Amino acid sequence: MKGLKILAMLLALTCCLSACAGGGDVSTAPSAEGSSTPGESSAPETSQEETLGEFETVFRFLVTSDNHVSSVNDTSAKRLEQLFKSSYAYAETQAYDKIDAFVAVGDITNYGQAYEYAAWKSIVDANIKEETQLITVMGNHEYYGNLNDLQWGVNGYTQNMDPELNKHVVVNGYHFIGISTYGEGDYSEDLDWLETALAEAAQADGDKPIITFQHHHIKDTVYVSPEWYANESAQLDALYSKYSQVLNFSGHSHGPINNPTSCYQKDYTLFGTGTLAYFEMESGMTYGTVPPNSGQAAQFYIVEVSADNRVKVMPYNLLTDDFFKTSDGSKQLVYAIDDLKDKSTWLYTDAARKAWNQAPAFEDGASVTLGNVTHGSVEITFPQAKDDECVESYHIVCTADGGKKEFNYFSEYYFEPMPKTMTFTLAGLTPSTAYTLEVFPVDVYGVRGEAIKTTVTTTEKEKVPYTSQNPVNFVGTFTNFDAKKYLSVSGGNMAYGGSANGDVFVGSWNSAATDSNSKFELTENGYNGSNALTVWSNGRDNQGLYIFATEQNKYTTKYPSTAYLRVWVDFTDVEFRKANFGLVSPTGDLYTTDESDNVPDLFFYYLPEGSDTWQEYKHGSDGCFGADQSSCVKGFKGWMAFPVKDFTYRYGTGSGTGSSGEAYPYDEIAGVYLFWNYSSGTAEGSKFVLDELQLVEDYTAFEEYNK
């Protein structure tokens, strides 16, 4: 029998490794040393169904996480409703036609508000059948209504969802054990309870799977877990590792579940649970952790257990209303466990995957097509590469005599159908420069295949003299407010529809909605006591501040250089939780550092008033500065400067033609942007000041302007 199980494992592995056309990088995954030749098949093809043979389902449950519902009209709320309809429709076609349990692994809501729980529950209550046991735990977003008071979040959940934080529920003889986080990934209070619950479940029936779940991943296991994980990962892992029959489900990261590394085995089996809201994945991509069209994410698991305790975990795609398919589209993607106790049969261990890994490769004749070459960018198009497992991403290297610039983009394997070609705009190149372009395919383990190559020469940059129609102090000034006696309110926001019909818009950070709490005024406490923009809010919501150029205010829009945005600030009385600057293009496209998550070299600079020495700081993981970003700016008064190359396009803004991750490509601007909200240490209504907004070549040089 052991020989037959080994053969079954080898047959199934081919299907598992072709689970998608790309995947993610898990830090514990094996290297490609000793891998087979690209393009060669290492085993005969078969399906997971064939591997498992006759499978008599006797138990079925659903797993979802990261719904992020705020109202019944949310897109994710509609997807939650469809989840039930699709699942029950599938079950009715099967010999065993029941769904025994529905598990929601945290981040049910956006902010843990009573009305959000009510919306989520109304959808569930209207669609769940009496036969299906509802089981939930808390995620970190259940605390977001008041992160300063964890008990507030606990009370919200226990009063509006379930009086019990931790769950040990037995459904038709199968044990479900779930633990709730405390704030941002703390499980320290759950460990003793969990140890007891696991022992009880194993003693009751040691052959059946034990279904466990917590919102955060166990570090260095499933996809994205090296970056998004529980604080007590080591302790949780030690407890779960005692029982090979544990099936652990976790969320939080929003990683796609058709990524084969969303299933991982070592001493037990773990699964990342995806999302109904939006993708957010590993760092290292040019556009950060949130890819283009990230909202096209609606995934969950249907899990079945057989009479002899074998398991099928089946990723389902609500956007196609079907099970995910393997890369060639011919088979259903299934994560199969043939024997919970015999680890030699497991398909998703590092060792099993290493035995089959190959480097990805482009097909013969594949080439790079160029388009829209400018002085600072080029558009490239190329066909998708092939891989026995997953083409996760592409590493693009632009090499010139003066150095090189590198880009990383996902292959979009998480969409069905997966695009046949990829098109990217490579921005931030040097004018009048010859480049060699190399496009390397990268597989799920970070292994690069051979590149396809081409060459391109960027065009000459237009020579633009600086001229200002308003009195200004320095070359490169957008506005210093000195020419204004009052500031007009813009009723529209050109980044999110509408037009800039006033000097300043302040309100929603991600729409054109105004906010009655948002306030600004023209004051005389700016640079050297000059006119300045003073801003505040009587609330604590995220704010979007836009300063627009219009025909009326005659702010300068074209510049010899847009290398740095330099701003005089007075943050004496405020600390931000998060804040970041950006630019608005002539077509309303918004570019900010907020789009560059987990970029390691995202710097900004500060020159304190009265000093001649610039200080270097670093944006935090969300591309922001502030108390939550390990870059406190409370008390700053003086000049700040931000590299414009770090301002990248926010998908869906303005003309909608920009590419996520694209650096600001223009020598012309229509406005300056600031995202901000207060930290817990700043009182509502506290004011801060902005003045002397400038676009300059060298942030350390102050060139006086005489028209």
C-alpha cells in the first residue's frame, strides 16, 4: 500500500504544480538547484480526482476570510451573498448534498461597527441554511473603530456577532477550533485554551481532521506569511505541530488561493484563505503589494472530507462562478490530502515541491514589442512565459552605460482567464539614453528563467524654462500663496471625476466627496511670516488635501525639472498617524508614495528651520510617514523634500490610463496632494501649515527667482 500511495503522490504532483500560471514566494520554499530542464515534463499528467480515486464525501464545509463588509450594498457583500448561492448549487449536484459548516476567519467588517456586523449578518441569515453551522472569529479590522481601546473591539464582536471569542465547536463529529486575535495579531491569551482544545479534539477521534483557524498566518508557511503573520507564530506552530491531522486556515494577507503556495505542509497542513474584497500580496513589486485591478478578488474554499478521512480543499472563484482551474484550463484545481497521518504521501512539503521544480521559460520566438517611447519611459509588451508550476512575476532590467533600472510586476496569474500578453510602462528612465531591456520570468520560488531582450533609446527631453505669473521667491515654485487674499474651495476633485474649480479641495482621500470636518484657511504664519495654507480637521477620518492650479490663480504648471517636491511645513502641534505627499498630473492622474508599499529605499528629507543640514528619513511600510510608520514628524518646522520618482500611479484616478507602479512621468503638474489623518496623540482640530510648494532638480539648492 505504501508504494501505491507514493505513486499517487507523484501523479498528483504534476497537477498541483500546474495550479496556475504564476505564484508567490514563500521564504521557506526550496531553491531550484537540481531542477529539471525548462519545458520538460517530469511526470505524467493526471487530475487530483484520479489521484484520490473513489471519494465518498461525508462532510463538507466552506471557509472565507477578509470580507470587509460595511453595508449590504458593498461589492464584497454581494460576493458574500453569491458565495452561498454558488456553494449550495454545487452541493445539490453531489451525492452528499449538504454544507455542514461555514467558517469566517476574521476581518468580517471594515471597522467593527454595529451597523457593519448587522449588514454582514443580514446577508448570512438570508442565505445560510439550517443545516449549516456558522462559526466566526475576530480579525484585526474588527478593532479598527478604536484601535486605542481593544476592549471596544471585543465588545463590538461579542455584542453584535457572538458572545464567545474562541470557538471549539463539534459539527457532525468534526472538531472546529478557532481563536480570535487581540488587535494587530496578538494571540498570547489564547495559547493555553488552544492547547486544551486540541488535546480534547485529538482524544475524541485522532483519525479525523481537526479544523483550526485564526485570522493571521503562521510565519514562513503559506503565501505572504513571511510578511503578514501572528505575533505568536512560533507558539501556535508548536501547538498545531503535535497533530498531523490539523488543517489550519488563516487570512489577513489577501493572497490569492490559486497560488499553489497558499497550501503548505510540514507537520500539519495550512491554507491561506484569500478574500472577497481586494488582493494584497507580497512586497517587492514595482507597484507595491496591491496590484492593478486588485478589486477583482472573490475567492473561498469548499472543503470535503471522505468516509476514510481523506480531504479535498477546492478553491472557488466567484468572479467566474466556478472552481479554479489548472494553468492549461483543462482540470479543476484541488489541494488533496490522501492520508492525514502518513507525511510521506504529502504533496505540499518543501521536499515534494523541490523534486519537481523547473525554471520558467519563454516559448521559442517570443519577443518584446516597444511602444510610446518618451524621454523618460517606454511601454513594452510581451507574451506570458510557461512553467511547470507557476510564472509568478517578471523581473525587467533596463541597462545603460550610466547604470541600470529594474522593475518587478506580477504575471496576473490570479485572474481567469489569465492575460496572454503583458504590457507595462517602464518609467523613470534617463532622456537621450540607449538601454538594453531584459525580461526575466520568475517562478513561484523566485527562480528566474532566461530573458528575452531588446534595445531602446529614449527621446531628448524638452527644455522648459521656469516662469511664474505670480511673485515667488525661488525657481520651481508651484505656489507660495503670496498672491492670494483668500483661498477658494474647489467643488470638484479632478483625480476622482469632476474638475478643479477652486484653489483647494479637502475631504475624502479616495473620492470627490467633501467632508464637513475638513477645514482650511489662508494665514500669515508661513515661510518668513508670509501667507500660507493652514489645515485641520474636526474629525479623525482619512483626509485628502489637493492644491490645484487654475486659470484664476495662475499657479505654475510646467517645470525644468520635477525631481523633488519641496514644501515648507509647520507640524509643531500635530503628529500624523499616516501622511504622504503626491502630485496630480494634467489629466488628473494621482501619483503618491502611498502606492509604494514595503519599498525599502523610500526616503524623504528634512531641513529644520535655522539649520543648514538636511536630515534623511524613511517612509514606513505603507509608503507614508507618521506615528504608525516609524517616521514621526511631530514638531517638524522647516523644509521637507520628497523624490518624485517615488510617486507612483494610483489605479483608477484621473484619465484611468496610467499603470499601477508607474512613476510620475511628466514635467507638468496640475496639483499637489497630501493624504493625512491624526495620530492618537493629536487632538481633533489641531492645525498644521504648508507653504512654498516647489518642484526642483536639487532639493538642497535654493535658487532665487527674478522674473
